[in-house]
Amino acid sequence: MAAVRMLKLPEVLTEINMSRAAFYRMRARGQAPRLIKLPNGELRVRRADLDDWLNGFEAA
């Protein structure tokens, strides 16, 4: 079974070239990739979820 790659929020923001504030605005509108909150309070995004989200823009 392949390991699930989890990205830290700063890694995601760097990859998509977006500020944290803009990301959270998109998230509030339901237009951002799903965030996973770990028990320690840190946020992660699954690599596959980010890829699917980005691919959605190509199709549009």
C-alpha cells in the first residue's frame, strides 16, 4: 500500500502561489482543496486532493 503524501499548508500556498488569506477566502466559498486537521492542530492537504483540485481548473 502506497503512503499518502500530506503537504503542509505553507507548501501548498507556495506551490499554488497564493496568500494564506486568499486561500482561506476560497476555502470559505468551498472552492479550495480539503484541509485535514491533525490531532496536534496542524493542517495538511493530501497530495492527491491538491492534484485533483488543480486538474479541475484545466478542465474548466
